[in-house]
Amino acid sequence: MADLESQKAQPKEQTRYAPSGTSGAGCTAGRQRWAVVKSNWPAWLVAGVTFINGLLEMLRVLTARIPEESEISDLFPLGLHYWNHSLGLVFGFALLYLSLNLFRRKRVAWWLAVTSSAAVALVRVEYRPWYTVVVPAVTLGLLLLFSKSFTVRSEPKSIVRGFGIVAASVVLALAYGTVGFWLLDKRDFGIDFRLSDAFVRTLSEYALVGNDLVPRTNEAQWFLDSIDLAGLTTGGFAAYSLFRPLAHRFSTLPHERQEAKSILERHGKSSLDFFKLWPDKSYFFSEDRESFIAYKTSQNVAIALGDPAGPEQELYDTTLAFVRHCTDNGWGVAFHQVLPDLLPIYRRLGLQVLKIGEEAIIDLKRFRSHTAERKKLRRIRHKFEREGYVLTRHAPPHGQGLLDEVREVSEEWLSLPGRRERTFSLGSFDRSYLNETPLFVVRDEERRPLAFANEIPSYRKGEVTIDLMRHRLETPNGTMDYLLMELMLALREEGYSRFALGLAPFSGVGDRPGATLQERALNQLYEHLNRFFSYKGLRYYKAKFEPDWEERFLVYGRGPLTLARVGVALTRVTEVG
């Protein structure tokens, strides 16, 4: 929801979330790290050996002298003894770069590493002693032995586009060099280049054979440098294109959304589940299509909304399959606003857990009998009733006049500093959307609308919540209190037992012994950024309705920069448009 974003969990005293500082948590983290090592050791081994191979090849080039003669080089044009040294250096750099992508289990990196290792081995055959071939041969053998470990795909369109641009760049670079040599003045190199000679010189430069040219002017030196720069630019773009993660093709069919809704009706547990059915979500289904995960991708990170939905016995396998799916596509993975219930599953999969706040859940029976009768709230209610204010509930579908009225209220609310439409875990103002949900509208004595909220279902039995909650720029003090009180009393009369009042970000984060470093950092943000975002104010506001507080968590992959990457992606997926 806009002012009051929604989610759920359990009261603090019942939480199953164990501080990471405890010995049990430490043992669990150790087992998780060992599980990660066991599952990834082939890729790590191959990446490490490939890195060593590239490093040794570069050291060999730096320490070995270029042979004066070579029997093999006589069979090739352009002098293989020069190629051997230059190509050795290129393949050494290539293997170092490829080792990083092999560590990420990139399939394209595997193919290129096989090619590079084979090429290095062939280049080494010309030299003695024979044992210099051992390292590239071992690297090649390991690559072939563990080929099934490299499953992460790269973006096909990017690869095709990259090769196309590389081919075009090579043609343009050859043309650039040929025309450049041909147009240069004789004083630049002491040579008056013919067109054919200019082409051969350019080809020699790009073929890594080099030239015996000695630049005599600054213009000549700049021209040689520009040719090398063109080659580096072309190679760099090709390398970038080859290893781009697979781009997400957003395509959700209507029957898939219907399948997801059917699963939620049987196994849903959260008010967030409602937003899993929104058009911005993609779905990952289990093999038997009895469970699913709703997610959205940004910045090469797949952000799942809440927990997986489905039969409890399937949730581990579904989550594992989703994590592997993301890994094979080169994506990071995160689960946003999850309940405490499935934390053992996430930890078992080696994922990090970070508390991000607490959601306010109001017991409507207790609210009606106790909280609503407290002096302060009763005074607000009586004041608004006495002055002629009223809360009206409008069942869908709605007339255009009502939608025009709430649109006007929404636009005033959006004009406030810091207010804007959001998505992913809440809705935005849309006539067709609001036309399908009940509306609660506060009107003054002249029946002019001052504020509104729309009711949405929760897939947690007996629970209900709201999404948009907006008001005009000028309203009497206590207007939103009056709206919420009357709304909750009405919902209780409709038979609901709980009301989800939304998430209080950073609430209860990092304020207990054993909190993680990340949670303590969030606690400092909570303390020091409160003057700008009023996180504490939101917590205090919701506390007046005497809710139970249920913890909510962010689950994400391991790595020092992963959390920052997930944070950027989460910001992007919540933006409208």
C-alpha cells in the first residue's frame, strides 16, 4: 500500500529467527558455506587452473626470447615465430579473463577457454622442453572433464550483435588503416605507401606480426597508436557482448496467471500474494505446476515477491529449482518481504537472511472491544461524527463520478514532497484496478471527499488489508485515524479477524544481541535518516492501533557486493514505468 505497505510474519516473542551471532547460527552458516563449496568445486578448480595457465603463459612470453629460426614457421605466412610470442601474450590475457567467467560457470567462457587452451598447447609444441605443454594440456583436460558444470548462458542476441559489430569493425579498421597509410606523407615513415602495401601493413598490425616501421613524426606515432586503439576497442566490445547475462524475456500467458491464482487460493499465506497476480510479474512453476514463484528482473537480478506458494512439501525443491534457474541465466536472486516460516529453507540453500522491518497485524476483535474504546481514539471518532464527517463504503463496480472524485484526491496526495506511484509490492492509481475493489471514502459535512482507501483481499485466512490510502492536502487533524478506525470496525462486521496495516521499514532491525553487521548498519540508517524519511514516525503511528508486530526479511545470494546490487534492483522494480 502507498502510506501503509503490506506484509506478515509472527510476533517477536514467537519468532523462529535466530541471531547470526549464536553458535547454532554459526554452525549453520559453516554448513551452508561447505555446501556451496561442494556444489561449485569443479567450476572453481577449472577457473583456478585456467588462471594459472594464463599467468604462466604471460610469464613465459616475458622470459623467453623470440627464436631466430623455426621449421614450423616456414609453413606459415607472416612469420610464426613472431606470432608465437604475440599470440602467447594474447592467449595468456584471454585465459586470465576467461577464468573469471569460468568461476561464474559461463558456457561461452568454457568454449573459449577450450579453444584458447588448445591454441596455447599448439603454440608450445614448437618449443622445448616438452613439459611446457603440460599445463595447457591439463587445463584442456579439466575443461572437457567438467564441461557439464558450465551451464550459465549468455545473451544470444548480444552475442550475435557483438560478432556482427566485430566483423564490421574489422572491415572498417582495415579500411581505416589502409587508407591512412596510403594518405600519409612520405616524411612520416620515410616510405611512400602504395595501396596494396598499405593494406599489407595494416593486416600485419592486426595479425600481431607487427611492423618494422619507425615513426619519424608525431602524426606517424599517433596513427600507429590509433590502429592499436581501434583493435582494443573492437576486442573489448566483443568480450563484453559474449558474457552478458541472459536478458529476461517478459511473457506471462493468461492461463499462467490463472494457474497462479488457483495455487494461491489453496496455499496462499500473505496479503502480498495479491500482488503476485499483477501484470508486472513473471512466474516460475514447479515441474508438476503445483507451486510457483512470482518475480521481476532488473539489473540482472531476479527479485521474488514474498515466499514461494504451494504445498509445503514442495517448497524446498521449487526454491532450489528457481535459484538454479537464475544461476543458469547469470542472474542474482533475492526474495523480498518473506515470512519467518521458510527461513530454514533459504539458509539450507546457502542464501543470506536480512531482517528489513516488521509488519503491523491488528486483531480486529481486540481492536473493537479494547483499542477503539481508548480515550484518544474515541475522542477523534466522536469529534468527526459530531462535525458531520462520515465514512462510506462503495462496492465495485464504481461510477465514473466516484472514480473522478478519488482521482482528484490522489493527485493532491501525489503533489506532496516525496510522494509518487510505486509498484511490485503495492498498487498504483488505475481506474480499471480501483473499479474492481471496494472503496472507503471519508466525506465532510458537504459530502466532499477528503480521503480514501481501497480494500484488497489477503490470501491468509481471515485477514484483509488495504492498498492505496490517500488524502487531500488540507484535511482536519485525525482524518486518517478516523478513516482507519471506521474501516477496521466495518471490516470486523464483515467477519474478518485480522487487518494487515503494513510494513514499518527498519523497525526492530539490529537492536538485539547477535544482530548481523548488515542489520546493525540498517539500524544506524534507521537512527540517522529518520529526519528525512520519518521511519520512526511511521512505526509510532501504527503502534497507536496496538498491533502485533511480525518480522519480515530480505533473502539474497552471497557475496560482498550482492546486497548493494539487490538494493539497486529492488529500487528499480518498484518504480512505475
